[in-house]
Amino acid sequence: MGQPGLLEDSVFFRPSSGAQLSVPILIVGGSTAAYSAALAALQSGAKVCWVQPQLVLGGQYTAQALSASDDAPLTTPKSLIPSANQDPQQLDNGELFSLSRTQRELRDRMRTLQPVEGQPLYNPGGGWVSHFAVTPVAAAIAFNQGVEPYLTSGQLTLIPLADPIQVLVEEPSGEYRRVRGVLFQDRETGAQFTVMGKVVIEATDLGDVLELGGIESRVGQESRSETGEAILPEEPRPLCQQAFTFCAVVARTQDRAQEIPAPLGYGAEPWLDPAEFTDTFWVKSQGQWQGRSFFDPSGIFRYRRLLRVREDAQSPQSHLGDVSVMNWGTSPLDPENRPNAPLGCGNDYRFGALTGVSRAERDRHIQQGRDRAQAYLHFLQTRNRDLVARGDLTWTVDGIALEPYIREARRGVALTTIRHEDVSTQFFPGAARARSFSDSVGIGQYHYLDFHPSLEPGHVDLGTAGNRSLPFTIPLGALIPLRTDGLILSAKSIGTTHITNSAYRMHPIEWAIGEAGGYLAAFALREGVALREVAKETRLLRKFQGELARQGVPLFWFNDVSHDDPDFEAIQVLAAAAIVRTENFGSLNFRPEGEVSRGVVAVAIANLLSLDLRADSQPSFRDVPSDHFAFSSIEALLKNGMISGVGNQRFEPERSATREQLAIILGKAGGKVDQLFSKTPVDTQRLRRRELSRVLYVLLQARLGLTPA
């Protein structure tokens, strides 16, 4: 019998040396995004070959042992966040609005697999920073269950324990080169084999396909001229990268028989210096430092607890048998008594970079990072901590993860580069969202730009004003390389910058990125078009966004329209297209049952019809001055004979519109009213916001030559 969480050997395919496969979709890498890309493509009916470096599926959650998700506060239930830290728009069921249907289903499987005292709980682990956590094994079983039907049917070919060693690129006769396939090498046998793919998805954790293929990419901190981010210095600093961490899974126990030995060089090498480690978490409250001991309810052990033996929701404690993952960055060293002491650290490895360096140097830093995790565990155990390594949960002997937890990769130069100015709160005063790209294929949020800097000097300081972020979107253009066809960027290799990667790298967002890429690959193949055409042609883009929405993928952040809403597709696509968005940009709500003003209707119709909004300076209506938000739209509709006002040179833009009024305007615009209102009555009742989106979505589909769903 195999180890828990690992698929049976019989489901894997191990090609012989010299073998060549040809497949529609090739996914390269073992990241969380690789899994979600595979699942999305499979759910779309495509055949997939997935080549990854481990036997276990799931990336961050499994091989990297960080099965405690970095969730946004808005995703986390209000009841799990102290009132002082709550967002004003906090919800009790944020997952319903911020995650796709498939990602929610995966989490629910994990909750079922790891009940607490016989009951599935929202957060099985009960940690105080990660509000959704399970063990890596529970996560792996849930991941396995998602793809097992496709393995059985033969729709998915899964090749483990292999790394890319060469990317097969067809040099361009015109503007774009094209990725045709990848040469791999088996880690165990050394066999080299080739997989050719009509579409290749780069889903490695470090962007290896970009490096091997010589595809335009960036590493570390860019220059201001490269990204246009005003806060960056003039010169690039490629070695300014985020630290990585070898996570380690431990349990609280009274049995100290299993000792965690010190690695060679402990106390001598700088990355193994016990004087730098800490087991106390110091926080400043009301001007006074407070030290929280290791097993304190708000201490390091419960920080990312993965498994709890008791629910104890009213008085959270750590108990014998509880399991936690050590993923600790920095904390002051006894500031109460040593105010000038340096920061104490955990198992973050800050002593070197993994991208933009030779493979030999990468391997050296990876080994030293693993040694550091072992040194930290040894330090904790020698501090009289009742800990035992849980290698049975990491598929290793010592409880240290199979692979490092990666925070930053080589990033592709894409059609769209997501910049600091697209994400940070300081650029959107009073707004509830950051930039909402019209080619959105997913959403995400992390409340700040979370950096774990290396020791390389020159890391940019965003300051308090610059490091906060708002809910954002994932633009399709960030998944498509600027000058390479046949390749989809995924995981941490999309068109972010060093700065914005720090918000887009979190578990739920990496899932969303991979999911969008998987659906994109299947869509492009089915439509018979190049990937970049989907981003550049409005008809294809809106059709693809509609498909995503039907799969339960949110494109625009609304706190009151879930993927179970019957008008979810219409509301999401029209919001992404900036046709019908939100009444109040300081709110995350759509208010689907709210009434719609005549002015809003005018703006929405003018946007959808792409009318010329260059209006004369002299207003046609006394109550719609030139500085009114709907002035240009109302003037355009009037010029095109679609509206006439209410008499006495008045339009009454603030009055609620009716269904009948909308039907009259759309009829004058040439719309087939019976078709447009097939699911909405035409009467004098006041028009609701969901009905406006529903009707206009049918019109949008008709104008683009799409068959309404």
C-alpha cells in the first residue's frame, strides 16, 4: 500500500528514453497553479499531459508543506477575525464571492477529510493567521480526488519525477516565435523524453520554461524604466528577490524520543546561527512590548496550526497532538530587555537567490535553505519545546517539506504588466477596488504587499502608504507572453512585477491564475485561434469571459453576487467590460435588487453600443449639465434618436428607470425586444440592477455574434 496522499503508481506514466508524445495541452511544473490549470482544462473536455517534479500533487499545499492558505481578510469569515482587524466590508461567507466554484469545492473536500471532533469546520487547523488550514496529506487526498476520474478515463496523462531541460522553440518567420514542446529528464532513471503540445502552460515554481526557452523575462527587482513604477530606482537589482522557506511540520508531544539533530555547520555558518533564531513572538500593544511564548494561543505554534484535536473555539489553545507548520519570518529578539537587538528569524532563507543564477548556485541555496529549517527545528526542540517532526505528513523522514516554499519566480514579459500603480491603495483614494482590467479572468486580494526580503541590499521600501492593496483582477494579458505564441504564463511567472507579485503570489490567487490558464488553453484550441487573439479581439474575449463565469469564476469583485446567482454570468461580464459596474466605487456591493436611475441606464447603453461620446458643450437638458456623470452618454443617445427626455427640456437622470423605458430605448437602438426581454417582463415596474445586466448581456452577445447561453 502506498503512502497516504500519494496516488497509486499504476496511474502514472513514465516514458522511456527517447520517447515522444504529442498532446493538445502540456502543463509543465508542480505548482498549485499547475493543478488548477490541469483541472480546468480537463473540465473543459481537453486532453492534458501534465509533467511535474514530484509524486504528490498540489504544490504549495503539499510538496511545499504550506497547507495553511494565505487568504485575504475579505475571504475570511468575520467571526474568525478580531473586530479591531476587520475590514468594514467583512462578510460571514467571503469564499462564496471571492473564490471560484471549483476552488470552493476543493476546500470543502479538505474540510470533510479533516473533521474536528467529528465535525467539518471552516478552518480545520484553527491557526490564528491562516484561516483555512489542513495537513498536507489531507490536502493531497483532496487534490487526488479531483483528477482521479480523468486518470481513469485516460483524458489526463500524468508524468511524475521529471524536470524540463530544454524548451523546443520555433524561431519566427514573422513577429512571434512559438513554443512547440519540452524535453524532460526523469529524476530517477535519467531517461530523456519529449512532449509536444499545441499549447504549453508554464506552471513551474521558478519560471524554468522561460529561462530554458530564452523567452523574454525578468528576475528580481526591475528598474523604473522597465515597469514604469515610480517608486523603483533607476537601476535594476535582479538579486533583490524574496526569501524562500523550507516549511517543516511538527506536532506537540510529550514523547521526546525522536530528536531533531543539528545540521553540519550549526553555529558556524551564518544561515545556521542559533543566535538569530527565536521561539517567542514579540508584539507591541499600547506602547508596551509583550512576548508571546511558543505555545501561547497567539504564539508561533498556533500561527499556522494545521490540525487540532479539539475545537475549543471560545478559548483557543494548543493541545498534545496538535500539528503545526513552521513557516516563520522575523520577530524582535527580546525588545523589552534588549531594545537594540537585531530581528530574530525563523526558517526563512535570506542568503541567496534562486532565479538569475546558475543551477549549481540554485542547488546550493536550496540545500542550505533545507539545512536552515533543520537548524530551526533543532533550536526549538533544545529550548524544551515538546515537539516531534511529522515526516508522515510531508513524505520525508524529518518533517521538512519535499520542496521549498517559493515566493518569487522568473516572470514573463507579457502583453500586460501589472504594476504597483494598478494595485496599491494609495492610487485609488476612497475606492473599494484597485484597477479592474477589462480583460479580467479572475480576482484576488491580499491586504498588503507581503515582502520577505533577502539580505541583498537595495530592496525598495514601499512605506506605509504604498504597501497596502485593494481587491484586484487578473488580466488575461498578463498570461500571454509579449512575443511568444503557444505558451501560457501561470503560477508566479505571469506579467507581474517584483512589487505586485507580492500580492498575486498567495494560494487562492495562484489557483485562480492557473484555473484561468487551463480554461484559456482549452478555449483557444476549441475556437481554433491563437492565445493572443483571445486577449485582443473583443468578441473572443467576451465569449471567453462568459465561459469562465458559467464555470463559476468571478471576474469582478462583488460582495453580494455569488457564482450561484442566476445572473452571475451577465453581471460579471458586463462589470468586467465596464458596461454596468457599481453604484458606489467606495463599496464592493452590486445591489442586484436595487433600482436603476435613468442616468445609469444611459451610461450603460452608450458604453455597450460604443457610441461617440464627444458631446457639444451646450447641454440639451436643463437637469443634465456638462459636469454630470451621464452628460456625454445622454447627449450621445439623444443625437442617435434613442431618447427624447420627459418634456420641458428635462431628462430627470436621477429618477428610477422602468423596464418599459429600457425596452423602448433598446428598440430604437435596433434591438429585438422580445429576445432581449425573454426572461424579463416589459412593464412599468422599476428596473432592477440585475435586470439591466441580464437584458444588456443578451444585447452584447447579439452584437458580438454570440449565441446567448
